[in-house]
Amino acid sequence: MTTSNSLSRNEIRHVIRQKRQSLDETTQQQQSQRLASSLLNHPKVLTAQSIAIYLTNDGELNTDKFIHACWAQNIKTYLPVLHPFSKGHLLFLHYHEHTIMQRNKYHILEPKLNVLDVLPLEQLDIIFTPLVAFDKTGARLGMGGGYYDRTLSKWYAQKAKTNKPYPIGLAHDFQQVETIPSEHWDIPIPEIITPNHQFKFY
Ligand SMILES: Nc1nc2c(c(=O)[nH]1)N(C=O)[C@@H](CNc1ccc(C(=O)N[C@@H](CCC(=O)O)C(=O)O)cc1)CN2
Ligand SMILES: Nc1ncnc2c1ncn2[C@@H]1O[C@H](COP(=O)(O)OP(=O)(O)OP(=O)(O)O)[C@@H](O)[C@H]1O
């Protein structure tokens, strides 16, 4: 990794995170509704039984309305939980209206760990991934922990077999940038959805 690369990745993170943190609540609610409406017509969602999603943090595109719509349609929803021993890795736990929640070290709400609620990655139909920025090639930049890079690398390694879970990035339109300086561990994702566009990369 070169210093200039890491600086510009950090600069992108800084600029885009500031922008999304400054969104007002009305805009967030409108975008959440638009997202839910478009996702509910998505062919992969229409046939999904279990999906991984995230709870909005740091001004991310709000997923609340979509999550509730999934529950109404009997689509099971799973949330990322920081792995208790395996640093940098995520588990995906069932999230329903009675789930006991707690805050992780980043102050993001996550289901309280219970092994009975964990679903192996390959049993999820779709993994909706949060991101800070994406570019025209499908490169994604996250918060900097490498959590989704590690998760997606497991998907990538086994994708010839099952292609499950199908990754879809979610973002505000302004999170698209010209180019993300790539690192060797980055896994480009096949599809990114914003309130106004659907991008398919391969
Ligand atoms: N909604 C949501 N949930 C998610 C993620 C995400 O991007 N969005 N993650 C995606 O990976 C994982 C958490 N990764 C994160 C990595 C860094 C920071 C963060 O805020 N870092 C602060 C410093 C916080 C601290 O150390 O106290 C910062 O960079 O300013 C947050 C989450 C799992 N859950
Ligand atoms: N597949 C992987 N295996 C091991 N380490 C990895 C892997 N992917 C990323 N990392 C490590 O994670 C750290 C953070 O990576 P990076 O800055 O690209 O995360 P990010 O894409 O912003 O975050 P996220 O993927 O959680 O959204 C890097 O130091 C990198 O070495």
C-alpha cells in the first residue's frame, strides 16, 4: 500500500462521511421510502427467504422501511455482529421484532450474541452491504475495518459453486466517486443500488 493511496482513500472517506452525516431527517426518511419501494420490486428480493442488511449508522442510507417491509413479507433479516474472537470478521444474526439489541464498540446496535441466531454466510440469499463510496467499476470503500472485505472474500471464493449470498451495495447517489484507489484485497461488487439508480457491474 502506498502512502498516497491510503491518503486518498482516507480523504474520500472523510468528505463523503461528512456529507452523509449532514443529511436532514426528512431527506433520510424520503430516501428510505424510495429505497424500500425499489428493493421490493427487485427480482432477487422477490425470491429471497433470508437477507443480510444493516442498521443505519453515520448517515448511511436508511434501511428501516425496507426491513419492516421484509418482515411483512416473511423475508428473514440478518444483521452484522462483530465476531467476539475472530478480529475483523462478522457474524450474521437473525433480526426480528423481539431481538435483544446491544451496542458494539462502534456504538452501532447489533443483536446480542446467541449461536442459535447465527446463519452461515452461504445460507443467505442476498447480502446488502453498507459502503462509504463506490466508483464506476463497482469498487467499494467502507469504514476502514475490512469487515465486509473479509466477508465478501468468502463469497468470492465460493461463488462458482452457489453464487450465494448475492452482494448488493446500498448508498446515497452522492457516494459515487470517479475512482477509488484500489487495494489488492478489495472485492468489487456486482450491483449497487441508490435511491435513484441501479448500477450493475458484471
Ligand atoms: N451500519 C453499519 N454497520 C456495520 C458496518 C457499517 O459500515 N455500517 N460495518 C462495516 O464494516 C461494520 C462495523 N465497522 C465499522 C468500522 C469503523 C467504524 C467507525 O466509526 N470508526 C470510527 C472510529 C470509531 C472508534 O474506534 O471508536 C471512525 O473511523 O471515525 C464504524 C464501523 C459492521 N456493522
Ligand atoms: N480479505 C481480507 N483478509 C485479511 N485482511 C483484510 C481483508 N480485506 C481487508 N483486510 C484488511 O482490513 C483493513 C481495512 O481494509 P479497508 O480499508 O479496505 O476496509 P474497508 O473496505 O474500508 O472496510 P469494510 O470492508 O469493512 O467496509 C486493511 O488493513 C486490510 O489489510
